[in-house]
Amino acid sequence: MKAFQLRTWRYEDLIEWIPFDRLSIIEELGKEDVVPYTKQPGWMFENHMKCILYDLQLKIYGITQKSKNEYFIVLQFADSGNLHKFLRTSFQKVNWKTKLKLLFDISKDLYLIHEAGYIHANFHSGNILQDNRISTTLQSYIADLRLSKKTNENDSEDEIYGVMPYLAPEVLLGQKFTKAADIYSFGVIMSEMSTGQRPFDGQEFDHRLAIKVCKGLRPEFAPGTPDCYIELANQCMDFDSQKRPSASNIWNILEEWNESIESLDSINEIKKQFLEADKAIKSLPISKHPYEMYSTKIINTKLISKAIKGIYFQLIYYIILI
């Protein structure tokens, strides 16, 4: 903690040791995903702080200790919960102007995480927080850097932790996490923002779904979603990770779209598309499937790779017989 305090130039970035008895109105808001740790105890704190130095928006106030082995990071409270719960409860009231503003916030945070030399590696709507207290408009923040990885210290793994529908196909096949894998997750979040439903809603998240994703299955978009929006999301979810845009590119595009929708130009084509899309929102269904389906779980990439290879060899055998 001292090391980060010495590197801080602004008063608002200072962090402190907070005695647990100074905290009041402590209330459990939800149970976190249980993820086994192989890192040192300060890993999550270090990741957050290094990203904060790059202006990541979620404020850290300090750290505290409840018992001998229980340490907590004291973060800014987000009064509107995570993005998934927000969409589930408020989707039919949220217009495209608000959606684009939230995606702009998210893309900015992702850009800052990547600039700090990290990959989030567990990027989904449950790890995006919503707050409406600080500014006059709702704001989104990327949170939970427990599984984040340094770009230069990142190996492929036979077992990974994540929420399957948000994982890039190359990661499901055992390749290492990259910034492009985070971009894939962003594309999935864009589809969720379009439909109000989490990806592949109601399907079992098993090796069969993983195989379909690796063979090209992608989340759907709501009727009336602007073509430019679908095109960007599909670029983010391209099977070829090299063809996905960078976080910086996405941030710039969303900035342009936000400026278009705010403009007074009534013939602006981008603005017209999103205003037209607003008309379809109230008729869209809302997800009723349990939130627990989308918690972080262990995924065996070796089994998925074996299953893919098995299908491939069966196909070759069938072709030879013909």
C-alpha cells in the first residue's frame, strides 16, 4: 500500500488503511463467485491500484481487515447494482441514448485496463457496476479484477475460471487470455445490451455450447437493433482474434455515436437508427432464468478441445467412407 501512496500525485487517489470498526451499516448485498486463488493475498488490490493510476473510474478508498485471514478492499458503492441486474429490472425503461452512454463508460474502463498492461479475463455484465449518485446520469464501472492477468505473464491453461457465454472461442480451446479475448466479451455484452437478456439464455453451459461457440454460434440481437451496432459487436466477436478492434477503437466509435445521438441534426443517419430502435424496446421479453446460471465456474478447456477434435475426425471418416 505504501508503494502506491508514494506513486500517487492527486489527493483523490490516496488510499488508506481503514480499521474495520470504522465501517458502519455493513450489509451483505450478494454472494460473490467462489474462485480458488493461486496468487498472493494482495494480488487483487495491486491490480486495482495499478489500473487506478491509469484513471480507472471505480474509486478505491482503502483496505480493511475483519479477522486474521479476512482482508477487504473498500470500494465506491454502486447504488444501481451490476449491469445484468439493472437490465433485468429496468430494460424497458432504458433507451438507446442511455445504453450508448453506458457502453462508452465500459469501453473507456476497458481501454484503461489494457493501457495499464492488464487483461480482465472475467469480463461479463455481472462485473460491471452501475452508479447514479455522483453525476446526474447513470455511469458504468468495470469491477472485480480478481482474475485479471498481466499481458506479459499469461499462459494457456487446461482449466480456466469464467462465465462460458462471455469467453472467446480461442480461450475455450485452451489458448491464453489476450486483450482480444476481453474484446470478444465486450461484443457479448453489446448483444446483452440490445436484448436485455444474457447470452444463450436458458441453455446449458456445458461442452456442447462451447463446441457451438467454437463452430461460430454467437448471441443474437433484438429486432430493430441498428445495423452499425450489430456490425461492431460482430467484429468484436470475430472468430479470428486478430480481426477484432482494440478497446481504443471501440471507445472512439462509441464517442462518435454518443455525439451523434446528442446532436441537433435531425437527419443524422446514426441518430435516426437509434431513435427508431427505441420504438421496439417495450415489446422485448425479459430474461426469467436464474442469475446463478451465470456465475464464474471452472471450465475444462482440454475436454472441449478433445470434443472438437473428435467431431473433426468423425467428419473426416465420414467423408472417406463416401
